[in-house]
Amino acid sequence: MDLKRTTLRDMFSHSNSGNRSNMFFKSAQDNIELWDRQKDDYSSEPLLPSTPSHRTFDYVLVAHKVEDDTDQRAQRQRAFIQQLQKKNMTVTEIAHDDKVFFGIRAPLETFQDYQYLLKVSDSCNWCGDVKGAVNQATRIRIVNFILHHTFINTGENFEELLKKDVFETMFCLHERKKQKQLQEKWARWSGLFVGQPVSEVKSYFGEKVALYYLWLGWYTKLLVPAAALGVVVFLYGLAFFNTNPLIKEVCNSSVIMCPRCDKRCTVWQLSDTCTYAKVSHLFDNEGTVAFAMFMAIWATLFLELWKRHRAGHVCQWKVYDWCEEEEELILDIVNDPNCKPKQFRHSYLRSTLVLIMVTLMMSLIIGLAHALVVFRVVAAPLLSEGSWEFIRDHANTVAVMLGAVLHYVTIQLMTRVNRWVSLKLCEIEKLNSFAATERSFTVKMFTFQFFTLFSSLFYVAFFLGRINGHPGDYVRIAGWRLEECHPSGCLTDLFIQMAIIMLLKQTLNNIVEFTGPWLTSCLSRNTVKKLQRKCGHCYRKACRDEQGRVEPCDICKLQDWLRNYHLANTDAFSLFNEFLEMVVQFSFTTIFVAAFPLAPLLALINNIFEIRLDAIKMVRLERRLVPRKTNDIGVWTKVLEAIGVLAVIANGLVIGVSSDFIPRLVYRYRYGSCATGSTQTHCMQGYVNDTLSMAFVSHPAVAKDFLPLQMVTVDGVNVTQCSYRDYRNNEDYTFTSQFWCVLAVRFAFVILFEHVVVVCKFIAAWFVPNNPIHVKNDRLHDKLSRLKEELRDKKRSKSTDV
């Protein structure tokens, strides 16, 4: 105990002043006297109760066997192992074939220091880890930090040694008993509709993984009402599939439409797109307006209710006030008592460089979106002259579908590029803690991914068919005419794009995500069986003791290490990837939900399987994740809040600008038969013809755009005029008064929609408090009991001194 006290004093003597980390050092130094007074108490009642010999190793390092002792790799291996031994780490070396395994086990004093520093810290002293035995998850977290912050005499740490092939890998071990319990209760396909044992997940994988599954389960549960209402909106459109007057007007129309492209395309009948008009009505009807408003408010309620749900669990886990940066300081001290705090730094030069790189990256992503636009522009006319009649008749739709598939391929490629760039930018920033680096990486990576995913969708939603010009003055890219909207609207193009990307992303990603670890697991079983045949069976009963009281033999150790070694690798990105996948799905579910009401249903079905797929993967097919302690999902909460705000703006623009809801509304109450007092026809009778303008071949500019061969119908009839979708005069092709009226109502609706929904969001956020009353009361009682206990300890210490 005297040696421990001296070490702590030496440690605090190196602290400086000026920031929060130094305040923590000073706070701990002030408590050194308490450590002295409680010396006798700690001698009789240690922080960690006496436990039997610990069977499970905290970590395993793997290296290639090097026969030549003069080899640089062998020397570095020995140097690193010697540095661990100087920290009183127990290292067990076992050779197998061309590999060398190093079993690492930390001493009891390391965890005693950790517990004491937790107790005297500012934000972590409420944690339940300050007393009792340290569980295996905490041991792994501490040893993982020590391994990554151990340097050899050349100044290289473990990460640099990995890059130089001195070590092959490192991993922590699964606990067979707890692993089996999680398999039976949670990680199985038969438990799709069974609740998750979140507390047991927390004990095994740490709070960070537990909060991910808690959030995913809560998100999936609240998707049920959203999915149900989306199905109702879809069925509403389906109910009027054949009786809607607008659909009838398209299907019975004799209007001749202008060619869709230059040279190759000819005029066509509006009635040829009867099926397209029916599909458009499924997703562009009055119900989508109410559904978009509901989803914007739903996103707010989801986040507010999640905060309450989270508060209850983190209070139960005793990590409500947990601070990751402060724990990192504690781990720094445990690893090196003479460490110095990492100073906060800021450089305008580095910040400017990061800003320039982010701008260049965004320009590249937007450039790829333009390339996809060019692809569709070029593909549509080429497909229109193909040999297959179906593709020729639906060239624009097929071009949109091919563009969506190409967009998905682009997403997969850019994901790797985005990750590499985000990591390099974080290295340039040189932040002072792992938690700060993780937050910075998350924001950058999500921003890049968001623009990669949605830049093309934003073009389809807000620019497709609105910047293409008109007959006689078409807008072209490299000589190719821009795409036009269908007379029934552009919302179906947005639906097709979203549906293909969402289905491909969820289906293919899950298949690849599960198949890789599963194949690795199959290969590992064969390896372990070969080892059993080679070494025989171990008949020691001690090796089969599940309480971990006796050291197993080398054969059993090696079998356990190989079993874990041959599982799929995990790293700091493993959980990040799962979060990113779900937050991107949340974006699809909320931002353009007005164009795709079935998105919540697809998300719900995916998530029901995603929970079990991720659980099976983590428990059975992958190496154990390093347990992380936290009290929230971190910066993802801010990201979700930003998505909720963006969803209000995007859905308002989709309804007001992209859909035909406003033009139909204006026609009904200002230009339609009901507005003029006629009651003999339906109010929307003649709406489709009202949205079309005429182009005459006699106009010189129009004659330049359309060749004589293009103005011949399928029946061989020459036509001198054709229709196109726009509000323009037939003489000078200027906008009509109806265009300006519709445009004014569009903007008025967007402003009104967004203000009403934002007010509803604020009311919902105010109405649902973040912390339940029972959480506040539990924390109050816990603080009171801890203060009373500290006072009793002080009185006992005084009586002992007397």
C-alpha cells in the first residue's frame, strides 16, 4: 500500500494547470490524504474482493514466428513484450505452426488504481464500477487502452508495429458461458419477435453496443405506426386506381406528345402511358400530404421518446453522468502514472486545410451526381431505338432504373473513398482524445455519405423536368437534351430511384454483411477440428471448470485462442458501420417519404431481421468487440435531429414543388369546371389537357429541334403540332398567368407547411420531457446515499486516527 501511495503522489506531481484535465489531476491530488487515512481500511477491505485465479486472458496478440533472433521483427516483438512485462502484465507465449500467440493478463493493481481514480473523478464517480470485482468487459477495455498506448524504445506503438508486420493482429476472447447464454436468449433467428436482453448485452459488450441495440429496438418499435399509416396511404391510392378521373383522362386521351429526344424519337400518344399514370397516382395523391406532415412530427416524437427511454437505462446502469474524455484521462494515468495531459490545440492553418479538402470532396460527390444525370440523358435516346419493343416503349423509365443501379454502385465505391478521406482529415486535425476524434470522424463520414446518397435524389426531386427548356429552346448537355417529366408528374421517377436504392442497399448489404463472417466461421471450425486431431483431447477436469478458478492447460488455451482467432475481424468501425447504415435508412424513411410512403414498411421489415442478424454476427461469427462505456449514442443524436429538420424542408418542397398536389388544387378552385360554376362534370375534368402546351412545327425554332421524320406517328400520319408539359403561350412560348399563379401558391404552401410542422415539432419536444420523473428521483436518492456514505467514512476515519 505504501508503494501504491508513493506512485500516486509522483503521478500528481507532474500535473499542470489550465484546463479540465488538470482540474481532474488536482481533484485527485486533493484526495490523496483520504487515501492515507483509509490505508488500514484498504488493507483489510480492498477495492477488489479476493477472487480465485482468473482463467480468461484479457487479450491475445498474434505474430508470425521468426526463427532469426537478429531479425528486426523479432527484436521489436521482444521489446514490446518486455514493455508489457514492465507494467506487471503476465504474458503467456504459445507457438502453433507458423504463428506465435501471446496471452496477456493485467495485474490486480491496475484495476485497483482504475477503481480508485473513478471514485475521486468528477463525472465518473457515480458508476457502479467503483466497488466490487471488475468484470471482464472492463478488464478488456483497460488492457486494450494500455496495449495501444505502450511504446517501445524506437517510439513505435502497437498500431505502427501492426503496419510493419511485427504483429499480425490482436483480439479479446469470448467468454464461452456468457456467449452461450446470449445465443440462447438473443442471437438466434427463432427470437425475431422476442425482446432483447439489453442489460446482459451491456455486461458482455459494454454500454456502447447495448445502447445501439436499445436505439435500434426503439426505432423499430416506433416504425410500426409509421408503416401502418404508409400502407393506408398506399391503399388509398390503390382504391381509386381505375376510377380516378385524371387517370381516365390520360388513358382515353388522343393528345399527340412531342418527341422525348433528338433525331431518334418520334411523336407518341399520351394514352400510351396509361400504366405510368396509374402508378403515379399511387404515390402522388392527397393522402401523401397528411402522411408527410405525420412523418415530420413522428421524427421529433421518436427522438424525444428515445431520450426518455435512454435516460431510464443509463440511470439503471449508473452511467448517467459518465464522461468518456474523463475516463480516457483515468486510463492514461493507469497506463503511465507519470503521464501528462494532452493539451487542447487549435490551428487555423489545419482548419483551413480541412475546410478546403471537405469542399473539394463535396465538389467531387456533386460531380458524380452530374455524371449520373448525363448517363440518363444519353441512355434514354439510345434505349428508345433498341431492338426490344418493351424497352423502346419505356426508354425513359428504364433509363431511370439503370441510373438508380449505377447510383448504388457509386455509393458502394464512394463509401470506401469517403472513409479514407474522413480518417485523413481527422489525422490533420490532431484532436486530443479518442472520443473527440470519433465525433469528428462521424460528422465528416455521414456528411460525405449523405451527399453521395442524396445528391442524385435531390436532382430528381427538384430539378428533373424543370430546367429542360421547351420546344425551340431546349437545354442541352454536350449536345444531349435534358430529361423531361411525364405528363403525370416527376414523383414516380423519385419513387423508382428511392425504391431501387433502398432495396438494393438493404438486401445486398445484409447478404454480404452476414455471408463473409459466416464463411470465416465455417473455415475456423475445420481448423479447430484439425488441432484437436493433432493434439488429442484434454482429460483434465480443471480445464472444463466454467467458474474460471484453475489455469487450463496449453492445449485448451490454444484451442480457445484459435477459435477466436479464426472468427471475422472487428475494429473501431464495426459498430460505426451499423449505426451509419441505420441512420442512412432513417434518412430515407423521413426525408423523401412523401414520394415513397412504403419506405417505413420496408425499414420495419429490414430492422426486424437486422437486429437478429447483427446479434448473431457479433455473438457467434465475429471476434468480440472491445466493450466501450458511454451514456449516449453520441453525436448521432445531433445527426438525427438535423435529419428531422431537413425532413420538414424536403417533404414540404416535394409536396409543394415536385408533386402535382398544388397544380391540381389551383385547377380545382380557380380554373376547373367547379370554379366556373359548372356542375355537369367532375371538378378535375380537363386537368391533364390544361397542364399541356402546344408546339407548332411552323415556328422556325421548333422546326430546328424536330426533324420531319420525328413528326410521323406510329400509324404513319404526319402531324404539324404536338403537346408538351408546361404552362406556356402557344404563340411566343412565354409563361402564362396560370404558371405564375401556381408558382405563388407553391411557395406559399411550402412556407405554411414548414412553419406549421416546425411549430408542431417544438410543441411535441416541449410536451415530452427528456428525463422521466422516476429517473430524476432515483438520481436524487443515489446522490443522497453516496454523500451520507462519504460522511460515515470520514467519521470512521477520524475515530480510527484517534
